[in-house]
Amino acid sequence: MKTLEQLRFQYGDELPCMEIEDKPAYAYRSFHIDTARHFFSIDVLKAMADTAASFKLNQFHWHFSDDQGWRIESAAFPRLHEIGAKRQGDHFGTYSSDEIAHDYYTREEVRELVAYCAERHIEIVPEIDLPGHVTAILAAYPELSCTEKPQQVRTSAGIFPEILCPGKERSFEFLFALLDDLCELFPGKYFHIGGDETPKIRWNACPHCRRRMQEEGLADTRQLQGYLTNRVAAHLRKHGKRVICWNEAALGENLDPDIIVQIWNDDPKDPSLKALSRQKDENGKPTSPNQGIGAKLIRQGHDLIISNMRGSYCDYPYAYIKTAMVHDEPIRLQNCEDIQKEAEEHTLGVEALIWTEYIRDRETLEKMAWPRFAAKADRAWSGDDAGDYTDFAKRMKVLFSYLQQKAPNAAAPSGWMPGPFRAMREMLSFVKNVSVKQRKSYADAQDAV
Ligand code: ACM
Ligand code: ZN
């Protein structure tokens, strides 16, 4: 239907005679929006989903919980939306405001969005990021951390040390009841439980966590994260869900193989590995423990979703994550030459993402997403038959006013691949947001993951 809709846009009511052979190369074609760092109304999310459906994306990965906000009305734990959804200001990057913001989606709105997406063949994949990126949850329920110290919903970007304590049984009781409640709202097949960027500083010092590791025969805190992830996944399995987590959750090498892993930083060309990492490989080159993790996971039997930062993170300026990079990024893993067939079978698909630390309004959200989300969709639908970026750009230009009807703020063709002056302007305004202090905090946190 979407192919016909696009053709009708191009040709009007009389289509030329043609034969269409059309099926998706990848089953999982996803877009991600973070509504924790900044809140977007249900109407904005509906518009994004409607446009996504036009380009045959079929999963909406909804990141609604992070250090800077919990965003869904909770029947099980009302303090989540009463306290976790309230923030005493906005100090991301160079922006600064002390205005209090209290934003969350009512259960009714969530149901409405689930139904709206379902009508467009999009399934919502809810994500509770855990055990890290949970300051908003801990602001509401501080007893769930190792230190149990009071927390404030964070007002700026970063990776923070207070995370959920898997040593205490009450953390699991909380998570299970929370997930039971959320499963009522989200009927889909998948559930994402995060797992990225979890510094283990508190776990190392926590008597409960240390006892848990000893009792469960866990070698280190990475394995403790695997234990936590496996237990939560087992609970979700009772609801019939397939569980997804970010690639760091696999670092302990004890993850149940039926957990799907979403790869975001297994990319040898990623300059942020150099910029942020203090770890070196045997040749003295900057490296990350996540390097090559995808190939390892395939060998262990995991299914994967590929969304490496440099081909998928559409909140970065077009000058940095160029539309061609999003389109042409191969859906393949490094170091899989000898297991090509397995790698193909275990690759469910891809995702294009928007994080919203520095995105506050609908105009910017749309401009950053479109057409890069459509570029990812083109690759996900057509696989290697998608041609290269030049081919995509030609087709996208024909459909540009179709895109604009749905996303009026989509980037104009002149912005898809910025020239040097525009690129410099975009990059300067972006790097202003990321202070030296923040880069150091990321590096410290990466070292402790
Ligand atoms: C991530 O970008 N931290 C998944
Ligand atoms: Zn603990």
C-alpha cells in the first residue's frame, strides 16, 4: 500500500503499467525517539509514526525513561510520574533554564498511540533503560540503589554513578511489578531493557551486590549485569516478550542467548572511541571492550539489531552523520567473514535513532529525522538492492514534497550532505554543547562499564 501511495504521489491517479516485486530485506525496521531528555507530545509522536510508516519502518523504539525523566503514568508506582517526571530545570549543553517541567504521557495517551501505530503496522518497542540511566526512577524510589541516597532528576546530560542495586531482592520485586504494569499498556512482541553505559562503581562497593556475586558464582560486575538482565528477561518471557538490550549488557559473556542485542558501538571507524576511550589494544591504539562484540554474539547464537552510532545516530548534525552514511552503512558486522550465513540469519534488522539532549522542539526533531530515517528505511527494506546514496537522493527528491506533507520541517535537499561552510557552522554549534568536563565524565564512566 505504501509503495502504491508513493507511486500515486509521483504519477497521479493513472499509474503506468508495471510489475512490482517488493518485500522487505529485514523484518525489523526501527526508529527510536528519546522522550526522557526532552518531552514531545503524543501528537508529535503520531506524526513521526505516520511518516515512518510511509517509508515502511515498522518498529518504534520508545525510550521514555532515563536520568532526566520518567515519562509514563504508572499505576503500579505513581511516584514515577509524580516525581520522576518532574525536572527542576534544563541545563543541557549551552542551554540553561531553571523552569520546572512536569511532563508525562497518561495511560490513555499511551493506549491511543499504541493503537495509532498499530493501524500503521508499527509496533511500539518500549524501553526501560536499566540498571543505569535510572536517576529519575531513583529520585522516586531511592531505596532501589546501592547507596539509597536521595536523588534528583538530572537536568543535564551525562552518565551517572547511581544505578539499580541487583544485590537487593526488592529491586527485582519492583522491576517485575513495573514490567507487569507496562506489559498491559504495550501488547507488542518486543521489550527493550537497555543496559548501556552502566558504571559499576557502586556495585563494587555494595555488600548486597558482593554477596549476590558470591552466591551466584559471578566472576565480576559485568557478569552481575548479565545476571540482572537474564532475570528480568525471564520475567518478560512469561509475558511472551522477546527481550532486547544494548551491547554493553553482553560484556560479562553470560547473557541468555535468546536475548536480542542491539549493537551501537561496535564500529572500528568510530572516532568517539578514540575521543572517549583510555583503553588501548595490543598495538597501543584506542579501543573499547565492545569492539568485535557483534561477531562474538553471533557465535553465541544471539539475534542482533545493528545501529552503530556513525550510521544511525540522527541527532548529530548532518555534517557529522551524513545522510549518505545513514543510507550506505552496511548491515554487516566486522569479523564475520567466516560465519556470513549465521551473521545474516541472526541480523533481525536496523534502527535509526534520535536522542534528545539537544533537541527541544518539533521543528528540530523533524529536521534531524527526515530524510535520514527514510534513508535507513530504504536500506532496511531493500538491503543491498537499495543502491547507493546517490540513487536514494534521486528518488528522495522525487518524493520530497510527499515527505514534506507529513514532516513539513524535513531537511531540504541542500542540507542532506552539507558543504564545507555549512558543515563547519553545524559542527561549531554542536561541539559548543559538549564541554571538556562532560567528555571527561563520559571517559570515566566508559572505563567503569
Ligand atoms: C547509547 O547510545 N547509549 C545506547
Ligand atoms: Zn548494590
